[in-house]
Amino acid sequence: MTITYRFACTHCGQINIYQALQNGEEACCVRCSSVLYRQRNYMFDASLALIFTGLILFVMTNAFPLIALKAQGVTQELTIWKATAAFWEQDYYWLSVLLALNLIIFPLFELLGLLWVLLTIRFAWQRQRAIQIFRWLSEVKPWGMLEVFMLGLLVAVVKLGDIAVLVVGSAFWAFIFLVLSIAALTANLDRFTIWRALTACPSSV
Ligand SMILES: [Zn+2]
């Protein structure tokens, strides 16, 4: 049985009918001309490569110090975990929770969740769990503010440089490249293609 996909444009609400594309082509809305989906044969392999890159960078970001401050012969290293714990100890509970969610839990969930979804498509596993995870990822994505923290960190590095000797740690660069790799992953993934590929996976129901 051939399924005819109809879907609403997220910009203007126009109902469009799916048409198969050649590699490199993109389908546009018949009313507002915004891009609906793209056909890129390299998308799955490139996404998997970006996910594994992101996971390595995530481990480095969490394992090593972001920055170290040297003042009056004392060196103080700051890691993401130390920063989160410091806010908690100073009774800034919500700030601590937000930091942990945005810097540790959301990025890890996004990388591992997408890995599960792509492996489900690649190996034609049963699709129920991957569909649930992909739906959760869509709901969590707007709450992830990794880029905002990156800007805050850059401002802090410039400001702190005025009052103490500041050493940028390896986790700082890993974090910058983690943000870039997640941004590249988001730009590379075509959500409609993912949903369509998941529909083609077997179902236990
Ligand atoms: Zn439209």
C-alpha cells in the first residue's frame, strides 16, 4: 500500500502533498514558498558523525576545567559540575537546576536520543520507542539554551581577565565546539525525512 503524506506548512498552514525528491533538491510550500523538507543522501551518515563528535566533546566538557583563575598565588579551577554545586550550596537552587538541565541533561539527552532514533532507522528496529524519543526531543529542544550559556561564558572570560590571571581550560574549547556540533546537527537533520523513515520501520502493534 502506498501512503500519501499530507502535511501542514508550519509557517502558513497550507496543506501540502509529499513528493519524492532527487538528492540535493528541496520541496517548498505552494503558498508561502518556505522549505518543507530536503533530500540529502548524506544526512544520516553526517548526523551520526556529528552525534559521536558531540558525545566525545560532551565528555571532555564535563571532565575537564572550563577556566582556572590565578590570584595571589591561589589557583581556582571551575568545572561545570563545580559551578552547579556552588550555586546549590549558596541556596540558588533554581539556578543550579537550570544549569544542570541546560548544560548536562538536555545536551546528553539530545545526543543519545538522536543516536537511538538514527540507529532505529539504520537497523530497522521497532519504531515505538524512537517515535516517543523523537517527540520528546521536539518538546525539549526549545528549552535548551546552550548557546546562551556560551555567550555568558565568553563575557565572563573577558570580564574576569581584568581582575585575575585567567587560564582557559580544555573544556572551554570542547564546550565551544560542542555547541557548534549540536548547531550543525540541528541544521543537518531534516525532521520530515526522519519521521518518514521512522514510519517505514517495523511496528510491534
Ligand atoms: Zn507555507
